[in-house]
Amino acid sequence: MADSIKKSDFVQSLEKGLKVISIFNAQNDELTLTEVAKQVELTRANARRILLTLLHLGYVTSADGKYFRLTPKVLTLGYAYLSSLSFRELAEPFLNELAKTVNESCSLSVLDGHDIVYVARVQTSRIMTISLGLGTRLPAYATSMGRVLLSGLSQEEVEKYASETSFEPFTNYTITDPQAFLERINLVRQRGWALADQELEIGVRSIACPIKDKNGKTIAALNISGHASRVSRDELIEKYLPELRKTVAQIEAALYKR
Amino acid sequence: MADSIKKSDFVQSLEKGLKVISIFNAQNDELTLTEVAKQVELTRANARRILLTLLHLGYVTSADGKYFRLTPKVLTLGYAYLSSLSFRELAEPFLNELAKTVNESCSLSVLDGHDIVYVARVQTSRIMTISLGLGTRLPAYATSMGRVLLSGLSQEEVEKYASETSFEPFTNYTITDPQAFLERINLVRQRGWALADQELEIGVRSIACPIKDKNGKTIAALNISGHASRVSRDELIEKYLPELRKTVAQIEAALYKR
């Protein structure tokens, strides 16, 4: 249903409007009408109508009528999702507690297509933190949380994922062979946790566990990540995994009680 | 320009699409086509086209074709704003440090119309934390950050704000008299900080300072908030205000260097 849609059912101006919002970022925090039209592949007239509509609705602003930038109102869209994700709020105090105990960053993520998406994150106040914000997307196969989330899918779904994914060698440690990847997912299923050792970026190690609902369905992944110079593989497993499991048990207990 | 728009320039389906995204929340994490049509005041046919489009674009999902829910992709919209807010990322490590030092929650917010909007927040891991997420909107007049942000506007703009606002008595301490409010803003301007003592909610006290750009324009507010049973007014001023000012100085120094 999501893949095929009748042309008459498709609201193109909605697609274009959402795309306009999405093109703003750190490098492009201010854009002109011409730049918007070019990047979203719109006529100037259409880009103008969309920008004027977003301006009227308060999602963009312009001090001079030339440069447009997003307003905080855009956050209400993401906020609608976050507040609909009821387990997130429930999990957050436990994440804070975990980050304090292990003195490393902890994150909560969910699967969206081929990516994991961060829905909560507690950073420790070190100088060398790993800068990953809410809503950040990372390829599932190269991350500990991604492998935990994929291991919660059916074997058929995981094989579909493996066949559709082009495994990019981010580092020398990245698993790029689909067969090796499938074996790894099997191991994650058996163990109930996943470890990623500098597979996405040199210097970053992490360990993750699934959070499951009453019916045993994986709804999110929780991880602890740290810099490789501070945290060895053995430490992740011997020292941090028990803490991670304790936190998962607390979150699941709170979840089941509702 | 934002207030008046020619009808021919207004893309109504974009407005409706954004409204559909916005109606999902903790109480309504799953909605049927009928519910969406009713809440956004759309015909069933129009609501259906919008939902199908959002489904096709990956912003909503439906397991059974009856109930629709948002997907994490919606976060990318808010994320576009957050990543365009370049001072936020720069400020975050300093916020972490401040929260650790004072062992109370710290937040960063910006003004959007009559509200403040949280763009960063570091919570301490107490049991009794104040639950406020990213993107939360609060009325500016009743909060310390709001008063700091309003004091950065011109006198004319503040008076316009006061005349347009209906001051709601959230608690017995809320300032509800526009004249008293204007005097308070003057005081905040002179002092360079604002204190809110249980004006929005009994039990919550906070103190805030402005963060200014090179030209002296207020771009955000930083606060420390705590439970009234733990933090007295005197403590906020004598103990926390110096720490707050130190952090503001660090953030501004980092900001000016860029």
C-alpha cells in the first residue's frame, strides 16, 4: 500500500512542502526562493507558493523577504511523533540513571526502514562526546542498536533487508558480506544483545539490548556507547552489559504495568 | 507578509497535511481515517488522500489499513530545524557541564510568537524531575526564560505582546496585570536575568539569562530550574546565578569565535 499509490490519490504539494522543510540544515539554515526551487526541483512560482504558505502558517520566517529560515514551530511536528511514542517518556528517567551509573552516553532508538532513528539520548559531559542528536538516522547493519532491532524481525524480513542493502565499508571493521551479516543477526538473536566495534566509525564501540513489549515484540533498542580508548570490548560485556540488562528489565517492568 | 496571504498563493493541502501530522499525540497515537477527517475538518476523501500520501512518503504507517500512526521519519522535519539552529549544538556541552555542577535541570529555549520553545534540555536524574521535552511550548510571560527573551525585544514589541496576551493565573503567584508585567520586563532588562517563582506551577522555581550574539541581539535563553522544596529564591540568585552567568559567557565566547 505504501509502495504503490494511485496518481489521483497523491497530494503532490504536500510532498513538496515537506521536502522544502527537510532541505534546511546546518549548512543551509537560510535559503532564498531560488535556492529552494532548485533544491526541491520546483518552478519558482510553486516554490514561492509553498514558502508563502509555510510563512503564513508560521513554519518559516523571513526577516527581509529574501532569506527564509525555519521557525521552532517545525519542532511541533517531530514532537507529535515523540509524544505519540509513549514508551519513550517512560524510559527516559531510566536512561538518565544508566548514563550516570556507567558514565557513558546511552541512547534509545527505533527502526525506520533500513535505518535506526534516535528517539532519546543522554550524553555524558565529557569533552569527547559522540555528537548524535534526536532524529539522527544511521544505517542499521553497522550499529549495535540496528542489529538488535533487525534481530527482532522475522528471518524472512531480515533476509529481505540483507538483499536490499548495499553494505558500505565505513571502516575496516564494517561487516560487508551479506552472509556474514545474517550469521551475526542469528548470534544476536541467541544472545539477546549486540556489540558493534568501530564498524561505523573508528573509535566508537557500543553494546545494545532490545526492549520488548508484553507479547515479546521488539519495540526499541537501548545502548551504551563510548570511545574505544576508554572502553574495551571486554568491559562493554563484563561491566556494561549487566547494567544495560538491569535497565531494560526496569523499563519493561514499567511498561507492562501500564 | 505572514499575516496576509492571497488565496491563490495558499496551498491548502499543505496546511491540512501538516495539521494531520500535528493531531497525533500521547492520547491519540493511533487514529482512523474517520477520526483524522473529523479532527482536521476534512472530507473523508480529502483525509484519505492526505493519509495515503503521508503513508507513501513514509511519514505515517498502518499495520491493518485502519489505524494510522506516525513513523520516526516525522522527526526529520523537526531535526531540520534543530540542525539549522547552529548555536544549539555549540551550547549543548556547556549545558551538560552546568547541569552537572548545579545538579539541577538546565534548558535552552527560543521565542516563537507568544511562547517559548525548548530546543535543548539536560535533566538531572532525580526521581522528581520536571517533565519537559524538546519542542515543549510554554507561555512566555509566566516563565523565567520567556521574560528574558521578551526583554530582548523592543519596548514597542513588548507592549504589543502585553496587549495581545490574556494572562492566565496558573497559580496564585502568576503575574496577571499587564502593567505589573511590563514593570517586571523592565527590571529583567536592567538586571540581565529573570526569576520565576512558582508562577506556572506550584513547586517549580527557575532563573534565566539571555544568550546574545555579537551584535547584542538576544538569540536564546538559558535557565536552571528546580523544585521549590530543594531550591530557595536566595539560593537561585546567590548560588546558581553566578554559574548560569559563567556558562552564558562560555557559550557566547564560543559563538563569537566562529
